[in-house]
Amino acid sequence: MTGHPRSILLAFTALLGLLAAAVPVAAEQLIAEVSTRRVAIASNFSGTDITIYGTVRRDAASVSRAGGYDIAVMLIGPRRTMVTRRKDRVLGVWVNRDWRTYDAPSFYALATTRPIADLAPEAQLDALQVGIDHLILPEGIPGGVEILAGAAEFRDAFFEHQRHAGLYSEYPGAVRVLGSELFTTTLPIPAEVPVGRYAARIVVFSDGSPVAEHVSDIEVTKIGFEQQTADLAAHQGVIYGLASVLVALMTGWLGGVLFRRD
């Protein structure tokens, strides 16, 4: 009876050894860092830049890849539910006739070593969501139904709005490779950037296939008067509303005094 559990244990240990031997060990290790982990937005914030840099290391048993490496660096903001509306002319008046909602990143910036389409096959880019056109955006339609493949005109309009606002951008060729393994790039953050937790995501490709990935967290937060105002609006709505009305009345009264004609 005592030998039976022991034999099971030995068999289980041997099985784990076989499974470990069957799992391929990654040949590349991606080591990366960002220039700052926290972006503070004050009243005079006019935008900033974040530098992302790193190196791709191979283990001692791996040979050099003939095609080298391609790097995709993404800065991705917290997801938000955003609405795209379509206006139609009714009786001479433009009104909202249809809409779609998107569960989408509030910010998306991508820098690559070369054109996005040259990094990997389209199916691979879709799976990794590398590139604005490859983002997976669940789409909500009137009636509360959510679908994955929705109306192209609404999706295109959403992307165009985000690009125009500076919240979605792509920079092919902006990743500089230093030597054979070091890389660096700088991504701009506009003044209107949403606050929240961001992800600096890096994907390394070789011969069209991903071989390594790394993610760093970055916090974008308001400070000073901006933060106090945001907290008041979020947690003390009545006080914020009364203060806004009071400021408007004071502004109107002061304007009347300054520009009063005698």
C-alpha cells in the first residue's frame, strides 16, 4: 500500500518533466523602461512627451535572426464608452438620427520601426491590436445590443474624430534602432489627454511573428486646482453647481461694472 502513492508521485513528476521539455522557451527577452511613470496635469499643462526605450536580448543558445527585429510601441489610455452620432436634416433642422457607442481606448498612439502593414500579416495585427485600423471596438447600437463588426461609416467617423482631437495617432518609422538590439522612441501627449492609468505596450516582431512583449504602467493625473475642481464636480455635485452659478453671476456683475456707460 505504501508503494502505490509513491509510484503515482514518481509518474506525476516524470509527466511534469516531459511537459516542461515540450514547452518551448522564449529565445528573446524584452527589457524596456519609460522616461516617467507619472504625468501630472496642472492648470498650465500644455502637453508633454514620453520616451520609451529598451533592448531585445537573446539567450545564449539562440542564433541571430536573419531578418532582425521590428518594434511596435503603443501608448494606450484607459477604455471609455464613447458615442458617435449621425445628424440628418429634418424639416430644415439638423437633428441626431442615429448613434453608436464604442468601448474604446481613450488614447492610442503607436510608433513603429517601419510601415505598420510590413510588420506582420493582417490577421496577426488584428489579434495583437497593433494599429488604429486593427483595434477591436465592441459597438453598441440602439436597443442596447452590442456587436463586434458594426457600421463602417460610424467606426470611420469615430476614428476621424479621435485623430482630429490628437487622441489617436500613428508614427511609422519613429522607433529608432540603435545597433542591432537597442531601440528608443518618443510619443507626444497632448494637453487634452484624458486622465487615468495608461499602458506603454511594446511588441517585438521577427519575420512577421511576435517574439516578445512588455507592458509598463503610466499614471496620468490632475494636480492642484485642476484636481480639486474635478473632485468637487465628481463628489460634491450640488456644491460645484452652486459655485459655478455664483462665479457666473459675479462675472456678469463685474463685466457690467467695467463696461458700464455713464
